[in-house]
Amino acid sequence: MTQKWNLQDIQPTQPRKNRGPKPPKSKKEGSSSINIKNETQKTAGAKIDDVEDVSIPIIDGNKKKKKTLLYALIIFFVVVGGGIIASILTGGAEVTVYPKYREPNVNAVFEAVANPQPEELAFEIMSLEAEGERQVSATGKEEVKTQAKGIIFIYNKHQKKPIRLVTNTRFESNGLIFRIKDSAVIPGYTKDENGEIVPGVVTAEVFADDVGEEYNLPPSKFTIPGFKGEPEYKNVYAESVEAFAGGFNGNKFIIDEKELQTAKQALQMELRNSLLERIDSEKPANFVLFKDAVTFTYESLPSVEYGENLATIKEKVTMRIPLFKENEFAEHIAQATVPGYEGEEVRITDYKTLHFAYSSATTSTSDISTKEKLSFKLAGRPQIVWEYDAAKLKADLVNKNKTALPSVLGAYPAIEKAEAVIRPFWKTKFPLKIDDITITEVIGKK
């Protein structure tokens, strides 16, 4: 009979030995990782835990250093090469110039002349006009007859000796007769450096020989009827530069005096302010003016009817201001205030540093176009700078060595010092093109 065995009755002849961790496999040549088997027990009584493979990368440090160095070299050459190219493209030269300058303390009285002699300061007159109107109440009308008035310039091209004209001497223009208010002496003529005759001139106030608006002439030329048939008739004459005004013959409105004065003052102030706003835009180039030098004259024009019991008053305001040529004015101030000044070309950088005031307070309310001389006081500390030809300086530096700058400056006494920067930095000569040289001026810093 065959014996049957139960599974539990079969026992091993030797107890099973626990297997330890397997030794790590040897690393193959060229392998990039090492496999490590870890053994852990999960719970008590567990015989063998699962084995887990962990892969650890190996980095070649030498290769990384080589790549970093390569990138650094590329960046270096890009930056340096770009800088060199930029220097070449933006090449040129900048010359910083320090011109000679002085800041004198000005506090003196000066005189300007309409027709100057050498070394005298000349002035011209800029005139601006404005008219306006305003409605006021009228109480009636009255008949008014007035004569036109104006200013004329009388010239003497006849002789070198002065010519005297008595009071009421007649002047004629367009068939209308005017008379001078006071006697006048016309200076004799002179000759300029070219031998041309420069007529003597004097201003005079004239009034119309009769009443009426037809005598309100625009700027005109005049002859002297008393010289007709004589050589003086052609060579002694007069001109007006502004329209005559005041002539009237007719009815004017009667207006309450207090209301009239209030309306006139308001209108005049409005016109005055409008003229002041025009100064900067209408000042001619290369001239200097001082807003404290403005003068105003006022003229009431004939009133006109404006509906029932209303009249329109009209006012005319004329603003005059003396003009001085910038270079002549700066040189005149330098001559009077800077020791050692020898007539070089100079400029004043900012005229606002000078305060202007007429020597006579009444000048600001007078017609300065009739004056031969103007006396005024200047006070302040202007910056007077010696002039030099910047374009010529650039031309003289073209293609010169940088070391030649001091010798070039020897021909420019108005420049006290100059410095030059040439690009690219390795170049030692100024550019070949004049446009590649720039001049920067610095005043008062060294």
C-alpha cells in the first residue's frame, strides 16, 4: 500500500539560511551610473524585503569647465568687438573751449546818440501802435476845430555850416503847409570814409497851417517853399516817419468828464498791455532792448456816434523803445568797465543781469523819437565773453595731431583754455571731416 504524505510532514534536512544582500555589480567601463540594492525589513517576521534600484548620475567636471570658459570667451569677444565697432561708427572729436570772460560791476550813466560819431553808442527806435474804442454815454455835441501835429526830421546836404530856420518856417507836402513850432539849427553835413556826404539832421515839431482831418498825413517828405529857386531847395528837406494826428473840423460828442476819464484810462491800459506783449516777437534780430526803457504816448481820436445818447471814444497808444546793436552795446560796456579791454569782439550772455533806468523820469512819457541823445543808468554784473570763430577753429584742427591743439589755440587769444577728446580712443589725430568735430563752450569753469 502506497504511503501518503501530508505536506506538513515534509521537513527540510537543513534549515533555510537567510540570504544577505547581493554584492554590487562591478561598474562597467564607460557606465554613467552605479546600481545599488537596498534591503529593508518591513515588519517583524518578514523574511526578505523588496529590493529597489536607485540610479545616481555622474557629472564630468572637466567638460563643464571647458563649456563655461568657451561661453565666457564668446561673450568677451562680442562685447569688445561691439565696442570697437561702436567706437568706429561714432568716431569724432569733441573740443571743450573755455573762452576769456569778465564779470565787471556796472553802475554808471551812459549816453546813446541817434547819429553817433566814432566811439559813441548808437540807438534806434522801435515803434509799435495800437488803437481801440469803447462806448460811453453822451449828453450832446459841440463843434471842434483842431490842427494836426507831428514830428519831422530836417536834413542839410547843402553845406558844411549849420543852417538856422526861424519859428514858423513853412514846410510843404502834397500841397499842404505845415510850420515849425520853434526855431531850429540844422548841423552841416559831413563825409564818411568813402567820401559820401552824410547830411546833418535835426528834429522839429510842426503843426498844420489850417484845421481839418486832411492834415493827418502818413509818413511823408517835405520841401521848404522859402528856398524855392535856390540851391537849398533841393538839399535842405524834411521827412516824417510817423503819421500826423489831431486835425479835426466838425462836431464832437459832449461826454461826462468823470466817465470819459475812467473809460479812457481803462482803454489805454488795455492797449498798453497789448503792446508790451508784442515786444519779444517784433524785436529785430541782433538787437538788444530793455523793457524798462519803454515809453508811451497817448492820443485821443475823434469820437463817433454809436446809437442814441451813446458815443464811441477812440484812443491811440504809441510805444517806443530804444534798440542797440548787440555787438556795439557789449563792446561799449566793456570799454567803460573792463580794465585792459582793447576793442576785441565781445558779447553779453544775459542782458537780464543789467537794470536800465532813464536819467530823467520824464523821458518814459515823452516821444523819444524826437531826441538826439538818450541818457540812462545801468547797474548789475553782466558776463562779458570774448568772441572767437568756432567754424574756423574746427577747420584749423582737421587732421591735426591732438598734441597740436595748444599751437592752434595760439591764433585764438579769445580762448583761455581748450581740451579735446578723440574717438575711437586709440586715434591720435582729429577727424578728416570738419563735421565730425564738435565745439562745446564752457564759461566760468576750469
